[in-house]
Amino acid sequence: MKIQIIRQPLTLNELNKIAQENHGEMAKGVVDLGRKIMALGGELHADAEAVLLKDGSKQEDLWGFNIYPAKPRDQWVEYTSFINIRPSQNNRALKIQDVKLQERVRSVIESLISK
């Protein structure tokens, strides 16, 4: 499963293709809040995380999510990933607990997917 770093907006068709090539109706992703980019694809969120780290991202800026492009846009992001378990950043669960952090993650995702 190929992992792509997304620096420029994707079309919905391109997002659907990434999902189909990876998990069918869903794609795993990791957002870099500092650089405002994301990586999509791969078997595990940790795979996309590793690609971003190699590309120069900082660990503390990376947050995992799942995206379901066939769902309504207001329901398509799920903020759940093993890489989100970060007691040092006050997140002790798979899901991003802080609503403001969820909004920041969603903002980057939305900026990188054309409407």
C-alpha cells in the first residue's frame, strides 16, 4: 500500500482512489499540524507517520485519522489511531480528546481536499 504525502489539494476522485487502493472505503492518514501537510495510505498510521518523519516532520505535530470519502463531509473524519496515544501531550486515548485539536486536524485535512 503506497503512502503519499499530500502538499497540494486532492480532488474527491483522487481521495476515493487512495481509499480504494488501501482499505476500500477508508484511508488512513496522518496530519502534520506544523507543516500543514498530510500523508495518506499504508496499512498502519505508523507507516504514514514514518514517511512524514523521514520527510522532516516533528513527532509532536503528527496526529492520525481515518477518512471515509463516501460519507457526508461532516462525518468523514475519525480521529482514532494508536499514534494519538500521547500522555505527554495530554492525550491518553486512541481518539484525539481535545475538540480544538480535532478542529485543527480537520482544518488541515479540509484544506488539502478540493470541494
